[in-house]
Amino acid sequence: MKRREPTGPEDPMYGASSSSTSPHVGDSDCRAKKPKGNDHEVFLSFRGEDTRKGFTDHLYNSLASAGIYVFRDDNELRVGEKIGPELLCSITQSKISIPIISENYASSRWCLRELAQMLKCKRSSGQIVLPIFYKVKPCQLRRLTGSLGDAINAHIENLDETVVKEWEEALEEVSSLKGWVSDNVDNGCIILNQNFGHEGTLVKIVVRKVASELKRLFRLIVPNQLVGIDDRVEEVMSLIDPKSNDTRIVGIYGMGGIGKTTLAKVLYNKLSGDFECLSFVANIREISWRKGIESLQKQLIYDILRSPHDVSTVDEGIGVIKCRFTSKKVLILLDDVDDKTHLNALVGDGSWFKAGSIVIITTRNKSILDEAGVGYMYQLNELSLKQSLILFSRHAFRKDSPEIDYQVNSRDVVSTTGGLPLALEVIGSFLCGKTKKVWKDTSNKLKKVPEKKVQETLRISYEALDLEVQQIFLDIACVFIGSSKQNPTYMWDSCDFFPESGIEVLCVMSLIKIDKDGKLMMHDQLRDFGREIVRLENQKEPQGRSRLWIHEEAIDVLESNKGTSKIEALRLDKCGYRRSYTGELFRELTSLRFLQVNAANLVGDFLNLLPQLRWLQWEECPSDFAAANFHPKKLVVLDLSWSGISEDWGGWGPVKMATELKVLNLSNCRSLRRTPDLSTFKSLEILSFEGCWHLEEIHPSIGDIKTLVSLNVRCCKRLKELPAGVGRMEKLRELLLDHTDIQEIPISRGCLTKLETLSASSCRRLAQLLESVGSLVSLTLLDVSGTRIEELPKSIGSMKELRTLDASNCASLAHIPSSIGHLSSLQCLLLWGCPSLREIPDSIGNLTSLAELHLARTAIAELPESIGNLQKLRILDICRSRVTELPGAIGMLAELQELRASGCKNLKGLPSEIGELVSLNKLSLDKSGITGLPESISKLSCVQNLSVRYCQKLREISELPSGITALRITCLSTSLPHLSQLTLLKKLTLCDCPWLEYLPKLPVGLSMLSIARCGKLKAVTDLSNLKHLSELYLEECYELTEVTGLESLQSLYNLRVRECPNISGLDGVESCDSACST
């Protein structure tokens, strides 16, 4: 998601920052589509009787008008006590949750359950929670006063104490999050002497913030191994001049493979925080050729306006952009422009946008920029010899310099690559581990290649590939970029291309990359090189080529009945809804092994046709099957996802003839209630029913599929049981049951011995794990979070390969067996959110591989001394547990990096051994019961982040670690420790220090200073030495009268002063950076 607007001057937000995560960036072609299924962006929780007719309706409609996908749960219409799977999915899959906490919010059990679930998602997956306190104060939630307290007391009389305790903790936790207090807007807030009022203003602020956070979740991915990038970024930034009020169009030009896209992405990420609207339009040359300029306009319009627009002509698209973008300050990246018409259709001369907008263009052709009158251009030159040698060495030797025996050879090779990053990477990878003879031969070949002819350089690596590996390379270049590597592997294996070794060779030689999600990726130069090889198979007649991926060429060949035996792959990715293709059109396609015909209809006689077909991608196929004699006997991959098929679909008979089928994807087939007999799929390995909401029964014959490796029934909300045969599958490696109604997992002893992943998260009816689970000797991940289990079975200790055990958010879990100490491979143990869990066994000290231990929000009061044996532990989280003290053995945790103890109200102090944690980086003690910090804390030289806010018993802080970069303090003392010696400190937050009257001298490197609710503070003086201060927040300091030194803060861009009524003025603020936003 790619939209953000800087906080507006009327933003009355307060409190601690919310957390977020950065999801993987998908294919740019797909981002303009509405999220499917439950993939909402925002979840609204509210008490209908308080706000439904007014504020909530206004907010919902405004968010929707901004193109933000909102799930609004009207809990007054709900029946029953439990959050159903659909609602749970909606909360879990939302990126942002907004609880609108009003006077009667706590009287609704539904509201409180939703709030608890939101906060669980915040802790487990980093979901952003932005509360609105509607005509209530956050302090009322912390103290549970007034109607909120009355409501909780009423629940106590009727419900389990543990459940109500969880709700009380949720209300307390949400009160400390950054959010909005409606009364602050109603009463006006002082920000640079401006006053604002009424709910309409608050709605606008919330919409801005939501759009901002959604944008912040989207970051363009750039390679890790960048050489020489910083200087280039600085040079382009001098052209862009982000402080300028002009609209800047900046063109980056240079030859292919030189790094234009990478540089532009780095710039985009650097600038994105300052813009209200953003768009990254990738692969313009490719997409305009394949889908037309109109598709690019649609994406740009969607990105900026956050709503889809149907554009039928280029002129119509220009009209929409010119008309609707004039009030938008935009950041747009247009990647790989190769025609002036692209610029004319997408950005014009820049006058279509609000002043301050920035457009970045990458192109191989400088003349395009000249013709378009682009005023700011940057030529991206080749890497220097020194930089080239570093990049080359990283791929040839896996370090920054060549081996001593290869220094001369390396310089010879590098001198022939022209300083092109792609060539250096590919050739370096090719030569890695090769003999000196191969090095010499390669150098001689490279010397014959004309300078900067990068594709000829790439040909050297391509020609070194075996024939089968070349076929895999060409398939990826033409069809499979962005696809999971798993499914194509089955096709290649069926064609005897030996894909396992082939993919490894392509990766080692840097001809492809596999991203963190297992998707096949390729540089555009390599893609173009591969497609050019195919084009040269027959330059004039597409039907004479092996692969047709351009829709217009593919559909012309098919509909004109010009197919030939040379065609191996045919991709029709925009057939048009229910377009029909007869069998006769496929008669000559005797070599076709890949066919994509989404939403089309296959009709007529297919007898003896498509004899080599291995892959059929037929998403949204019709519910009526009209192809006769369709017998794809060699089919190995069949994708029928998002189709209306049911158990009575006429195509099941023909499909069952595909006895070699390896992959059957029936995801999101919402009409499917029962599966047909599956016994004929004797070779099936991957079977997915994910998102088949109405699926109630899987045919018992699934147990006859002895080859099944992966079974996915996630979000099959009505599925209550699995056939017993599933528990006897000897080759199953992955079983995904999350968000189903399954009550028992069938596991037969001695079977499922190859199962590696068992995920049953949020299976609300699952109350126990059978002892037979211990027979899963290959299991590496066990996830039973959010279930009703009361204990883990003793047999769990037999899982010697288990690396992650997630039993978090299990409200009934009360016992962990001592056998858990036998899990010698366990790296991550998640038990947070288990309020019935009172102890962990002493045997936990035997988990020598454990790196993360999460015990937050449990009833655990004591940690065993054996915890000191966890020599690999990096994270220890006991937040909001009942721990009273930390054992002295904690000092033995030499690799501990994070200690989280916030909300431990029974924790009185830290042991002196805390100073022995030589690797500790982050220490969180907010809202704990500590009365002081031990002197040994000053020995923590690696600590950068220390937080001791809202510790009501903390009287004094005397010593602090010298390496701190972020410090958050609440203190009852009248003074603070010396801070000026903390030379690395960048962020300082002082809140709720009621007796603090004056600030100590501040460190000069400070970039953010936030002071809130310090009731006795008189002055913030002499800020003039804080040359790097960019953010200053002063809130609810009622006796504050003076702020001096603002005139020297040249880096300041965000200033907020709220509810500081005695400040007479802010002298010097007019001298601050022109970009200052408040």
C-alpha cells in the first residue's frame, strides 16, 4: 500500500508510537486490484448506540471515499458469545484497526472481544492500532472510572474472571497507544496559535493518518549488496531539492543493467515519508507493450486517488489525471520509460500536480527526456574500477576483494565489463569456484564483446548452461517471473529438465533470484535477453516461436488458427469474460505444455488434442463444463482457483484422467461444499482448498493419496473434521488448518513421520492435542495459537526437530510438561497471552538452542534459575506477567539482546547481575513496579533503547548506559540524571514527570524531543545547540511558559505544542525549516 500524508497541523494525537511491519511487495500489475476475500485494510470497532448514526458513519464513508477498504462491524446485530471465524479473519487480516472507544463501549462484550483481538494482532504481527477516545479520556480507561468502570464490574458478575481481566488489560493497554481524544478537537488545540474544532476536522485527521500508515507499510525492495549508492543518492537529491515548492521532474538515464531502477527505488523510499500520495509504476516498457498505456494510467489513478477508474482510451486517462490530481502533492516513480507518449499520458509537463510534487523517471534513452522537456537530468555512469572490483568480488569470492592468486585475473575480467553492475554480478557468479583456465577463456571471450553490450556479455553465461537449464531460464523469462518456484518445478520435472539442479545453477550464476517468499525473480535485462532469444527463433511470425507471452500475439495466433507444433507456452492473461475457444483452435499445438486461459470457456471436441499439456491455469473457469473428450493425461499443474465450480461440476471426470497431476489448486472456490472422490489422483502432492468458505466435507478418499505433501484448508470456516486417512499420510510435510472449525487433528502413531509444518492457529473448537502428536518426529513448526487446549501432551518432548512452538493466546492453557526440555532444536517458544499458565518447568533450561522466549500476559510469577543456561537466548519477553523478581542467573545470558518487562507490576527491581548482559540492546520496563535501577546498569554498553515510563514507584534514576540512542522516562523525581554525556542519544521522551521543573543540559545529537504531562515544568530553554533536532513535541505542560532557541533549529520540520496554555509565544519558529509541519 502506498499512501501517506504528513500529520496535519490540527492533529491532536498523543502517546507512544504505534508499531507496523513491512509486507512483501507484490507484482506491480496487481496492486490496483481490490483486496480479495477478507483482506481489508482497516477494521472499525464501535459501540453502535453511541456513534453509529453520527461519527462512525462519517468516518466510515470518508475512509471509503479515500479508497480505503474498511470492515465495519456493527456488533449490535451480532448474536452469541464468540467471535466467529469470518470476523476473526477480518481483524487478523486488516492492516489497521481503529477502536472507537466511547462511553458505553465497555458495556459490549463484542467490543471488548474485538479490542482484545486487535491488541493480540498488534503484539503478534505488528498490526497498527489507532484508538479514538470519543468523549472519554484515556485516563478513564487506565483507572476504569465512570461508566467504563461500571461496565467492567457488571461483566465480573456474569463472566469468568480471567476473561474480564484480559479485557481490563486491553483497556489499559489501548489507553497508552497513540490515538485521538475527541474532546481535544472539540475544545480546540493550540498548535502554532491555530485553533480547530468539530468532529469533521477529527475525521479528516484520522483519514489522513490511516492513509499515511498504509503508505508506510509499503517500501520498495532494494538489493542488500549496493556499492557506491550513497554518493549517487546525494547527487540526485541535490537536483530534486525536496524543500522546493516547484514540481520537479527528474530523469535518470543510462544503459540497461547499470542500476537505474535500484537508485530510483532508494530515492523513492527516502522521499516517501513527505508525500500525501505516491505511485510506483514499474516495468512501463513491458506493461505498455503487453497491456497498453491505459493499464498504466489505471494503476497511477488508483494509487493516487485510492479508487479504481475505468479508462477506455489514453485521452480519457489524461483527462482524469489532469482533473483529479491538481490538488495532490505526489511522488511518482516511472520505471523503464522508452517512449515519450508514456510521459505525455502519465505526467504531462508536471503542471497537473500540486506544487512540491516530485516525479522520478528512469529510461535508457536520454532523447525521450529531451523531447519531453525534462529540466533535471542525471546520467548514471558506470562504477569505478575500485567499486567494480568490490561488487565483482562479492559474487566471485563472497567477500569484498579477490583472492591473492586471482587479483590479476579479476582485474582483467572487471576491465571488460564496463562497470555495469548486472554484468559484474552475472560474470562474477559464473566464475565463482571455476578454474583459472575457465577464467582465462572467459576473459578472452569478454574482450571480443563490444564495450557496454551487456546482452552479449550475458550470452557467455547463457551459452555455458546445459540445454535443459536454458529451457528453464527461457520459461522463467517469458512466463514465470513472480511465480512461486514450486509449481513450475513439477512441470520442468515432468519434461525431464532436472529443475532442482537447474534452478540452483541459475541462482548461483545470478541469472535468477528467489525472494524470501520463494518467488522466481529476474533482472529486466536478463528478462529482455531471454525473450530476445525466443523472438529470434522467428522474427516475423510469432507462431514460429516456442513461447507466446504477449497477449495480442497469442490471441491472434490462436483465434486465427495459426498454431504450430513449435509453440510450447501460450499465455492469454486477459481473455475477456467467458470468451469461448473451440478444440479446433488447438489442433496444431501438439507441443504445448503451458496454457493460461483465465475466465475463458473451452468448448467443442478436444479428442487427442494437447497431448503434451503439463500446466493449465484456468482461474474463474465456468461452472458449466463444455469441452468434450478433454483428456489432459500428462497434466501436472491445474489451477481452478476463484471458480464457481461445485461437487457436481461436469469437468471432474476429465480432470480425474490426469493421473500424473501433482498440483490441484481449488482456493477460493466459494460454491464448493463437498469434494468429489479424489482417489484417482494417485500422484497428487499439493492440494489447496484455502478460502473455500462453504466447504463442509472432504471425501474420505483423500486418504488414498499416498503422495500428498501439502494439504491447505485454511479459512474453510465450516469444515469441522478431517477424514481419518489424513492422519495416516506418510509423505505429508505441510498441514494447514488455521481458522477452521476442526475439533481434533487425526494423527495415527507411526504415520505423518515426514510432517514438518502443522498449523492450527485460531481453531477455536480445538481443545486438545492427542498424545500421538509425539510421533511427528520431523515437525519443525507447531502452531496451536488461539485454540482451547488446556495442556501440551507429554509426548511433545519427542519432537527433536521442532524449531518453533506457538501456543500463544490459549486462554485455557495451564500446563507445560517437563518433557519440553527435550526439544533440543527449539529456537522460538511463544506462550504469551496464556492467562491460566502459572509456571514453566525447570527443564526449560535444557533448551540450548532457544533464541526467543515469550511469556507476556501469563500468570507466571517466577522464572527458574535454569534460565541462565539458555546461552543462545536473544529475546526474553515477560511483559504484563506476574514475575516478582528476575533470577541472578539472568546475567549468564551472554547473547540476550532484548529484555521486555513492561507492565510487570509485581517486579520490584532488577538484580545487579543485569550489568553482565553484554549483548543487551533494548530494555523495556514501562509500567513495572521497579523502584530504582541498579548501578550496574551503567555497564550495559550495548543498550541503545531504554524505556522506563509510567513506573509509579520509580523515584530516581542515577546512572544510565552511555550507548543509549532512545530514552523514554517517567520519573517522580524533581530532576533527571545527566544527559549531556549521552553523546549517541537521538530520541528523548519525558512523560508524566509531575515534579520535574527544569531540564538538564541536553545532548547535541538529539533529533527528537517529546515532553508530555510534566505539570511543574517551567521552561524549555536554550535549544539552540540542538542542530539536528527535527521533531519537537510539547503537550499538557500547564506551567510551561518559555521555549527558547527555536530560531537556531534549522532541521526542525515537525513542531507540536498542545495544551500548554501559559506559553505566550514561540519566538523564532518562523526561522525554522520551510518544511516544518505541525
